Amino acid sequence: MFSLFFLSDRLINRRFLPMFAAQIRKNVVNLIIDIGNTVAKLAAFKGKKMLEVVYDENDTLKQLPDFCSKYDFSQAIVATVIDCTSQVEQRLESLPFPLLRLNADTHLPIENLYETPRTLGYDRIAAVVGANELRPGCNLLVVDAGTCITYEFIDCCGRYHGGNISPGLQMRLKALHQFTGKLPLVEAKGRRLDMGKDTETAIRAGVFRGIELEISGYIQCVKQKYPDVLVFLTGGDDFSFDTNLKNIIFADRFLVLKGLNRILNYNNDKI
């Protein structure tokens, strides 16, 4: 009788406890904090579904208290590419639930082959993790067009090989003005021609076409070795590039946030 009860108890544990744990994870609401060079993003995730995202000041996170009051968060992750101000640190320290700070020692659901992981931008690794979750088992090139434009490669076995960094849209426009004597500072928004008809349109066309050709060139270079590579494009206001790049297969503005959410779930028993 005792042995039958014991076996039954073990059977229940084996069958139903994993199901119960999975259901709990589904009901967990995650807070994702991505602090970038120019802006911060706050996002709420339930499982893999993003419920909401808001943009905030990267040196204050002034919207964080109100955002936290809207959801019953269970855990959070923060990734930053800048040094946090004391005000930001105070807001993070005051969170009433576990907080995972993404760093070089954080466990990842992919294999990181980068030779200097402590110098690797956390937004870069998060974008790769996000793409790998959406298309597992595929060779992937992830292009993130933000303050800088980054190119990251992860193979079909989930091994991140590294990537390249080049100046972003605003950086190029500002450089042409700051490092020359007479070229004006041109706004990104405005008339875009294939060939400029005046100085303003010449700068805008040169910068935009230069970036588009650069991205296309990287894609073709990777395809020479990995013909089946899939390409993701993500980023901020530079996201308009996807309309002119025929090799872009997946465009996802929130790839970094999705990657951070996956990393948090992967580490939810370690925080």
C-alpha cells in the first residue's frame, strides 16, 4: 500500500509538477529595461508576448515608477550600454522584485565565441539572442541600425561568432558637418534622391545610399560562405532602410527587447 502510494506520488510529481511550473512561467510578467546611447526602452512581457513598450530618458528613467504600477511584475532585467546616473541606479535599486543586470557573466541560451565578452555591447548580444529565438537552427545575420550600425552572425548551431561596428545614420551626418569647413548639418528627414541635386540632397543621398550599399555588401559577403543565411534588421529611427533592402527577410524593431526577455527567462532560477 505504501509503495503504491509512493509510486503514485512520484508519478504525479513527474507528470504534473513540470506542467504546473510551466503554467506559472506563463503567468509571470517580465520588466525589460534597455538603456541605449540616446534613449531607454521599458517593456512588459508575458511569456514571449510583448504587452507594451514605452520610450524613456536614458539618464533618469522617470517613467519607470508609473510603468511598474501598471503591471504585476515578477522579475526584471536591465541592459545598458552607458554608465548609469545615480538617479537611474536609485530607481533600479528600489524595484520590489528580483533584478538581473546583464553582464559578461550572465548565462546565455547561446554559445558566445566573442574573444572579449566583457567589451561586447549588451544590445548586440541581446539582438542575436532574440533572432535565434525567432529562427532557431538557422544561420543568421543580424543588422542593428541605431546610433551605430552593427552586424552580428550566429550559426545554425547557436554559436555567436562576433560582428562588426560602423557609424550610424546620425553619426555620419554629424561627421560630415563637424569635420569639414563648409558642409552643413543636414537633417535625415527630407528629400531623398538617387543623385543629389544640391549640397543638402547630395549629403542625404550619399549617407543613405552609402548605408544601404554597406548593408547589402555585408549580406552578400556572408552569403558567399553561408548561402542559406537569413537576415534580420532591427533598430530605431533608421528602421526605414528595410524598404530599400531586398535582401532583408525579417524586420523587427523590438529584437533587442525580445532577446533580453529570453535571457531573463533563461536565468529566472538564478536571480
